[in-house]
Amino acid sequence: MLPVANGCESEGDFCCQLKANPKAWKFFRELAPTHRRRFVIWIYTAKRPETREKRIRESIALLAARKKLCLE
């Protein structure tokens, strides 16, 4: 089961690390729910913990730069 992306209550590590970066957290909150959900699903569909951590780091860097996730 995937965590819910509406408000960052249950995203675990991603939420903690995201809130630690004010610029990334501010932009994440400004995104439409669809875009927030993309980040969360992309992170939590990783099978290995190492991959999940890498995706968290990449996501926070993108969000801090005010960029959306583009998987294409």
C-alpha cells in the first residue's frame, strides 16, 4: 500500500527530509495534488531501500529548484 500524498502526514522519511528543506517543502505544498502524488509514488515504488533513498534525495533537489518530476 502506498502512502497518501495530501498533506505529507504518512510519507515517513520523505516527509521528514522534505520538511527539513524549507524551499523544497514550500514548493511541494504549492504543487497540485497530482504532482505531489507523482513524487510520492515514484519514491515508494522503489524496491530497494537504497533506490528509495536516492529518489528521496533527487526529489528534494528537484523541489528545491522548483521543478516538477518528469519521468518521460
